[in-house]
Amino acid sequence: MMDREWRAILNRYGQQVLVRPGAGQEEVPLRAFLQPVLDRSRGQEVPSPLGLRREDRMLYLGPGDQPLTAGESRVTWGKRDYDVQSAHRVGDSHWWALLRPRDKEEL
Amino acid sequence: MSTGLENIRERMAGYLTERGVRAVTAWPQGQRQVLEAPVAVVSLRACEAGPAGFQNYLGERYNETTGLWEELYGRKVRLTFGLDLYAPARGDGAELQAAFDTLAAALAGDGPRGLEVLEFSCGETEHDSQARLLKRTVQAVCQAWLYSTPQSGGLFLDFELRGGWKT
């Protein structure tokens, strides 16, 4: 019952994203909630020896039947790719994850 | 006027790249790129320039172009380069070790043109949690001579960087 309600909420209010569970695996289109994590203590971008590093994070709440793996999975929302920094399954109903913007691809 | 030290990091990075070490200069302006292989990040950690010889007089040199002997004046410079190695945070650190071996071999030779490698040291591999990468601190101390010949009227304009001095 709970799972059905959660899916209905996702389908109605969630953002359309693509989830790639792991390297070399196919992208799965689904609906999930993505929200920026508010952090007043640091900047969104900080200079580093290797270039500007994005420090902002996104909170992901998605369906329970699409697992995410920290350090392997990737989420695409709009034109932006995000790496999964940490991921946990909460009960049977949904996946909670913390995303960080993926670095620019090498030329 | 040239101080002889312009683009010194780029010269070191270019030297390492020619010898098989992937190297970039530190603190680029653009957004950080995905790191798929180890890279040496070249920075200038310290620069000490001091007097060389009496009143910075280094001696004389025959100029084949002008057919004249000319006096050389200059300073001795000690440059400490940061050559920190970064690698993706995966595996057992073997990639980083292999990159360090290549870097050490590159610096065991003559060194970049105009620079003499005096010292070379490294730390142990650690995980840089902010960068989310494996990191090994590496640095090389180089010695060079900045020298110039006086123009007419005793004016010094451009300095050159040289690693050794022969009498």
C-alpha cells in the first residue's frame, strides 16, 4: 500500500532523471525527487590544485526497486551528471542518496 | 624585462610530459576534470634567489655573435617544485606507485633545461578526502642561475635561466 502511494507521488511530482546503476550498464529512466542540500558554511565552487571543484550536493529520493551504489552509480538530471556519494535503501519503499556534481569529462 | 622565471611551472610540466609523466600546472581556472589516470600537479612551493659571486659578478663569456667578450652578472636561485601526484581513489594505489616510479626516473636525469635537480622527496600515499582522490606529496628542489649581460650604459634588461656554470 505504502509503496503504491510512494510511486504515485513520484510519478506525479518527481523529476525525470536517468540512472546508470554502474559502469557500462544501461541508463534507466525514472522519476525521483532531487533537491539541493543547503550548506551555508562553504562555497558552491572552490579552487583546488586540479581546478574548480563543485562542493554542492543534491539529495535524491527514488523508487525502491532501482538500487544505487556509492561511487559507481550516476544520475543525470537535465544536462547535468551527478555521481552518487552515498546511498541507502530505506525500508522497501525508496532509495535515499547524496549526489555530487560530476567533474567535467576529459577532452 | 624578463626575470628568467616566467612560465617556470609550464617548463617543468612540459619536461615531465616529454618523459611519460602526465603533468599539469596547479590551480587552473577551469572546472576540474574527471581524473581517469594519475597526474603530477606542478606548483612552485618556494623560490629563493640570492647573491652569486662578488657583486653578482659571474665572469666573462665570449659572444660569438658580436665577437666580443661580455661580462655576466646574475643570481643563484633555489626553486622548490611541488610535484604532487593524484590518482583516482580506487584499487590498491599501484597506479600511483607506478606514476611515482616514472616521475622519479624523469628527475634522475639532467632535469629540465636550465634547472639542476638537487633534491627529490616524497611522502606516503594518502586519501585526500576533499579532493576525493589518492594523493602522494612529491617535491623537487632545483638550482639555477639567473644571469644577464649589461647593455650599453650598464642597464640589465633580460635574465636567462641556467642550471650550471662553467669557467
